[in-house]
Amino acid sequence: MTQRINYKTSSPGAFQAMLALEAHARQCGLEHSLLELVKTRVSQINGCAYCLDMHTKDARAAGETEQRLYLLSAWRETEFYTPRERAALAWAEAVTLVASQGVSDAAYEQAQRQFDAKALVDLTLAIVAINGWNRLAIAFHADVGSHQPASTPAR
């Protein structure tokens, strides 16, 4: 696919705002591995090839196993994810699919058992951010396959 618009250069202020939200997510104290799982799962739901390429590469570079990445779309059917990861994945799915199913009390209660108020807000903002990145990449046909992970992953 040919890139439609380079959103990074066409609206630098908007791009910087998205980067600021992303920077907050990286520095808020949530585990890098947890955030990469959430970003990958949300990108699976949204069908974002660019973000799937990026976040599976970043997750692998940070030490995530291939098996857990391969099974991420069926995470409920395995025991490979911790209770905290399971709560984050359920919350990510609920927030991502909010228009079609709302956010259930069960998903909220599961998330509350694993995350304090600050962490849950930070996780939610990370989910908001990846949903935004997915929409930008899909709408403007971002160049899939071009991402290379940093040599030293962020927290």
C-alpha cells in the first residue's frame, strides 16, 4: 500500500501531542512488557499491521516469548499470562471495543484488583494512545515493516 499522508510531518503539533501521551505511558511506572502486550492486543483487534509489526518486534527485543505473542489473541484460553496481564488485556479489550459493548463492571473489578487508581488511569491512557496510533496508521497507510526496535528497550 502506498502511504497516503505522512502524519508525522503534515501536522507536527498533533504528532508531538501523541508522542507526549506515549512518553507518559512509558514513564508512568507500568511494566514495559505489560504495555507491549496491551499494544499488541489492541492492534490485533483494530487490524493495524503497522502497529502489530512495531509492537511484536519491540516485545521480542525486550525479551517477550514468541509463544506468548502467538497466543495473545487467545489469551483467555491459556495459562501463559499472569493475573495482572489478564486484567490489563481484558481492560484493553473493553476500552477498545467500548462503542459496541461498553465497559463491564466485571472488567472494571478485575482491573481494580490488579491496578491502583493511578495505574488504571495510566493503563487506560496507554490504551487510548495505541488506539489513536492504530487509527492514524490505518487511515494513512503507514509503511508496514519499516520499524526497527531500539537497541535498549524503554522500561
